[in-house]
Amino acid sequence: MKKAALIVAAALLLVTGLWFIAVPEGLIADVIENSLSRDYLYLRTEGVKKGLFYNFSADRILLMKKGAGESPDYPLLVFEDVRGRFEFQSLLTLGPELGFEGRMNRGEVKGLVRLTGKDTLMIKGENIPIGGIPLFEPLGIYGDGTLSGSFLVRNNAGDLKFSVSDARLERASLGGVFLPLDLFHEIRGAATLDNASTEILSFAMSGTGIYARVKGRIGDAGMNLSLEVMTDTSFSAEPLFQFVLERYRVSPGYAIIPLKGMVPQTKGG
């Protein structure tokens, strides 16, 4: 027993020593950033520091989307005060994984990066204030609310699922159409992202006497979306939006509004 304990202790010292001596902080940053290298998505790290026993921290990790042509790259999600670790058991099985947790807009997020294999990046978050999350800005969504959701990058596509409760959104103009988003207080959505575009599988919004859903695609050349709006007798709208509903009315209480054109610029530039 004593001999076995000594062997285990020696092995731990060897592994720990390799971590402290042979693994510089720059290499940790490179491993994280190279773990997600897609035609349209990548990770960028800021302020990576090495900790004890395969742990690390980072001031920020950003999920970036590559711009088209001469357009600059821009962040989709920003994680702050990140604490991470290389899962030791996964190293032994030659399927290395990197787990992390941190904050996004004061909400908690957790994630897992598989350094080999198809399911490369998985992120889950809860109770995240949506204000300032750049992911929603191409849809013209600004305001407050509480976000929960998940994001999975698999092969060369990303799958996003989310819900927003207690939404207090700003009014917007999308595709030249006035949209009083402040009427909606609950949002649920699912979308896929690939190299060429974002496909909105479902984007449903509900408020008092009104329900709406968006479908279509957003690409570098612009957006091709349709907004279905359903209202009941309890709904009352201001004259401008009432005019929009009447213009695109299909039947009483039901309208389909086309949203086409260039993607709105974000407030950040």
C-alpha cells in the first residue's frame, strides 16, 4: 500500500509539474481560441491566467462572428470573469474537454468546449439581463428582460434556443416597418447559424391581446423575414401600427408583414 501511494503521489507531482512548468498562459489562450475555428465563428480570449491543477481564469471570452467581405468581425456573446478548468478525466481518455463558468450581463453562464469531436461548444445560461447582448441587435431588439437559453455549435452550424421573460423592449423599425415591440412581454425563439446566414426557426412574441411570430433568414446580403401577427378583441393599437396591420391584413385579426432589406446596424457601430 505504501509503495502504491508513493507511485500515485509521484504521478500527481509529475502531472502538476508539467502544468506549472510546461504549459504557459499563452498556450492556454491558444488552446481555447483554436478549439472553435469555424468559417464564421471563433473564440477570442482576454486576460488569461493560469491557476492550480489545470484551472485557469480569463477576464473575458468572446464568441465572435466573422464579418463578410471588408466588414469587421463582431461579438455575438461576451463572457466575463471566466473561471475554467481542463477536465482531467477527459485528458486520460484522450477526449479533452474544457469546462468554464462566468457572467454575461450579471447572469450566470456555464459551458463546455470539446477540443476534439463534433460537438465543439455548449453554453447554457439563466437569469441574464438582455440589455446590451449583441446577438439580438441584428433583429433590432433593444431593451430589458430576463434571458435563459442554450447555444450549441455542432459541425459547422450553431443551434440557439432561448426565452425572454418580463420583456420591456424598445420600439423598432425593421425592413422599413414600424414595430411596437414594447407590446410584447414574453419571447421564445430558436435559430441556426451557419457560414452564410442565420435561419430563424421560430421567434414567438406575446403580449396583451397580441401574438406574433417571425420566420425566415438573415444573411450578409440582407434579411428575408415574415412577421405573422394575430390579435383578439382585447387588443388596441396606436394608429401607426393599426395602419400597418390593415395594410398587410389577411383576415380579421391576422396579418403577415414582410420584413426585407439590409440588416440594421448595431448601436455599437
